Amino acid sequence: MSNTGNQLVNTKEMLLKAKQEGYAVPAFNIHNLETIQVVVETAEEMRSPVILAATPGTFQYAGRDYIQAISETAAKRSSIPIALHLDHHEKIEDIIASVELGAKSVMIDASHYPFDENINIVKEVVEYAHSKGATVEAELGRLGGQEDDLVVDEAESYYTDPDAAVEFVKRTGVDSLAVAIGTAHGLYRSEPKLDFERLDLIRKKVNIPLVLHGASGISQEDVRRCIELGCAKVNVATELKIAFSSALRQYLIDNPQVNDPRKYMEPAKQAMKKVVREKIFMCMSENRY
């Protein structure tokens, strides 16, 4: 693949286009060189816009400068829009560190604070990020489950209130809103029951793109219904990790003599690629660019 000179973008245009045209941009959680390669190469082949999502734990593991540099290189080698997105960040200083490095899409997660405090924190991040040409996602409501080190007990999770969403968006100036409608982080212990009526109400009252978190393990039919009802970004993490680690483990069991990462990483990448392809089809984002 030749260098096309593209740069990382923020998520404003890609999400507005998706919302208008009735598909969603997939946001895949990445952790290192190999996972970024898989996501970007597959998205390029399928002509899909894509969001590389990295949690605070991923940045701690790999280094903000490393993840930034690898993502920038991926963008330069591609002809599709690629955003590096700070997923579930809670510390403003971490967001500033990445934006200073060139990240253009951030999520500030202050959903565990009371409503007014959530608004004040998000507003501060929005003012800073917008001054640097970056877009901001926030969360209203609380998803259960685990995302890296962030664990939310089911008893502490709650759904997004449509009227509160209107006030939240108006007072913060946020670009996209993650809503809690019955999804959770991680894998589901039982069949999730999504509150489509609530999502429809939120969509009718709020004019910015909505975001579906916790899409690993949700049926294609349910995800597409969420897209129909205004979700322009769909987050996928756990299913990617399972595919990658399972294939890697099996290869090392079957080939105990192999010690070359270039050999044992390949089947893991191929297994993850299959999931990325499935999720791009699920989001109906192929052939959009």
C-alpha cells in the first residue's frame, strides 16, 4: 500500500455522514501494532471509514506516543477516513496529553458523577477539544460490565433519560452521545433486552449522532435496529480480543516449537480480521468512501 498522505481525522464529518445515510461507523478497540494493522487494512479493503478506539489501559500498556505514531502511519497508508479515539477517558490531563500529540477524537466518561457535575466536566473538555479541532463524545446513563479497569456493577447501571439527554447535549455542546439502553461491556450472561423505544425517543429529541457501546454479543438484527434509530457509531472490543487470543493460543499449542512472533501473530491477525469484516458488514459501512 502506498503512502497517500492522509491524516487522522476527528469524527464529526464521518458520524454526521453515517447518521444521514443510515449506517454506523465501527469503533474497534486496538492495543498494539498488530491490532491496528488488522483493523485498518480490513477497513481499507472494504472501503469503510473506521475509528481506532484506545482506552486509558491501552495507552498505559503501549504508550500514548507509540499508539499515536502507529495510528498516524496507518492513516498515511490509507485512503479511507481514520480517527484515533480516546475511549472511556476519565482524566482531563490524559485527554490533553493525547490531543497535544495530535489525537482528534475523545470520549470523556463522567457518567458516574451526578448529572450537573457530569455536565460541567464534559463542558470543560468540549471547550478545550473544540479549540484544538477535536470532537467529543460523552456518556449519559451508565453501562454495566467491564471495560479494561472500569467495572460497573449491574445495580449501579441505569438507562439514559431522553429529557435529560436534551438538556445534557444543549448545556455541554458535545458532538456525540453514548446512550445506555440495555447493552453492557464484555460478554452477556443472558440475552440482552434493548430498550428500542427509549432509543427512538432520544433520537427524536436529540439531533447529534448517538453511540452504541457494548456491541460485542449483540445480534446483527438488534445492532441494525439501533442504527436505524440513530446510532452512528458502534463500539466493538471483547469479540476482537477473544478471536485474537484464541487463535494465538491454539497456534502455539499446535506448534510448540515456533518462537517467531512474525509466525504466531499471523493466525491471530487472520482470526481478528474475520470479526472486523463481520462487524463492518453489521454496521453497513462498507463501500461508503
